[in-house]
Amino acid sequence: MTAYLAGLGLPVFGSDPVFHRRGPEQVAELLVAAGLPVISRTLRECDEDGPFPERTPQALLVAREPRTATAP
């Protein structure tokens, strides 16, 4: 978000954000341990073009609470 705001020429206050890179497998394990099974996983290569080139591959995980049986 900071890079996005700075790219728009908007003032950014505070210190630089700290990023902790985690692989999708590690994040999926954490989600499952929290009771949120992963239902979708998308992996893509880094996008090296544009104003904010990425240096690492990206992932998107979708997790949700398990469905519960409902009484009729």
C-alpha cells in the first residue's frame, strides 16, 4: 500500500512497512490449523514489467470456515 500511495504522489507517513515473506504451503498450513480449510490456490510467476516489478512469485489462497449441517 505504501508503494501504491507513493506512486500516486500522495504523502506517506510513518515508517516503511515490514514484510515477512511466507510460502503458500506455510500459509495454507496456518489457515488449516486455524480451522479454515483452503478451497482454492492460485500460483503465478512474478510480473517483472510495470512501475512496481515483482521479484518473487505470487500466490492467492482462498479459505473459509467449514460448512455446518443445518437441521431441517
